[in-house]
Amino acid sequence: MKNEQTKKLCVAGILCAVAVVGSLFSVPVFGSKCAPIQHMVNILCAVTLGPWYGICVAFCASLIRNLLGLGSLMAFPGSMVGALFCGVMYWKTKNIPATLVAEVFGTAVIGGLCAYPVAVFLMGMNAAELAVYAYVVPFLVSTAGGAVLSAVLLGALKQAGLLKTFQLMLES
């Protein structure tokens, strides 16, 4: 049991580092920094570690990105909600395409809507000037890019037979 937890914690740490370093490659869209690597990491966490590790990795990566000045407070609702949705979807269905869709929906729609109160109450933005959907579009751009990246990566791993091997290694 301890060995399994240690393996998962190591993989979670590596994926967190990938998300932080990957945020160096972000694209500003409206008021948000789009970091597709974070969403790719969310999906990889969902498929290899499960939803709870995915949420923790998303939180830690968002926190580190904010502390280093590489992200904004918008990183928290976007990445964590997406990680929850795709993690639960893969946990329940073991279906990768459905997991990709859950990441996009969770981040873009639900995370985008959750970003509104964060922007108003924590960032002091004027609610009258900020449309409710202001973060849905940038989050959609970011998460769609990450979903495409992870689909390519997971497809290659699955075709090579490495995805199942990696999943089994983390379970034993």
C-alpha cells in the first residue's frame, strides 16, 4: 500500500512540475493566460492517478504558478474544476474521449462561470464591466488545446501498449 502511494505521489509531483514549466508556454486571451499544458496534465492525472490526485495536482500547479508570477487567480477555478470533471468521468467510465469532453466542459463552462466571482470578489474587477461569460471563451481555447495534446499523447501511449502498463504499475 505504501509503495503504491509513493509511486502515485512521485508521478503527481512530476505532472505538477510539467504543468508549471508548461505554463511558460501560455497565450493571453482576453483577461486570462491560456495554458494548454495544464489541461493536458489534468487529463493525464485522470487517466493515471484518479480524480483526487488530479485536483491536488491542479491546485499545487496553480499555486506555484501564482507564486512565480506565471499565472493568475483564474488558474484555480479553471484547472481544478476541469480536473474534477475529467477525473470523475474517467473513474466512472474508463472512456478517454468522454474524459476529454469532460475536461473541456468542466474547465470552459463550469470553471469559466466559477471564475466570475473570483474576478469580482478576489481580484476587485467591476461586475458591471465583466460579463458572466468573459472567462468561458479563454478557458475554452486553453482546455481545447490541452485536450488535443493529451488525445495525441494518450493515443500514442495506447497504441504502443504503454498506457495500460503504466496504469498497472501505479496500481501495484
